[in-house]
Amino acid sequence: MPEIKVNELLSTIDNICWENGYEFSYNGTSYLLFLLTAAEHEQNESHEEAEYFESTGGTDGWDIYLLETLSEEKRKKKLFHEIAECNLRDQKFSNSEAHQIALQEEQKYFGKRN
């Protein structure tokens, strides 16, 4: 059974400092936040507005990349999804399972995606 501490996750997001390289933690895992400019986003092969990768900064955790031009509401929604998905991956869920569970949780709190 997946464990997502929604109140803790929402509180973490509410306290985010929206700057490049911002470090934070959720549920015992470290994260680094990177904001992509429109030019960097264009160079990104997948063209996703948000993505995560295993951390390259020497810490055991995740790097999350968000398009910096997103509205605050979209940033929060995307960040919620990415953090939840990373945390589920840490709980040994597969990529597809983690994505689906995170999507369900995201839609409970932010509504359906357009």
C-alpha cells in the first residue's frame, strides 16, 4: 500500500523557495529544485514541464526540474506530482505504478488535468 503524507507534502510545497538549486526534503528524502528557462526547456528532448532524475549532486535523493514560466498554481501541482512520484519510487514502486498513484493523488487535490 502506498504511503503519501499529503499534509506534509502540501506543507513542504508551501514552504518552497522558488530558486535554482533550492534544497528541501520530504519524508526523509532530499530534493534539489531546478527552474528551467524557456531556452533550456526547448533543448529538453521530452519537452515536459516537469521532470525528475536521481540526484547528481552527491546526495542520495532526487533532482526536480520545472519550467520557470509556469504559474504558481501549475508549479505547485507539478511539484506535488513529481515529489509524490519520487517518493513512491523510493517505496519500490515501478515507474508506471508510481506515476499512476501520484497522478491519482494529484487529481484529488488539484483537479483533473486539462
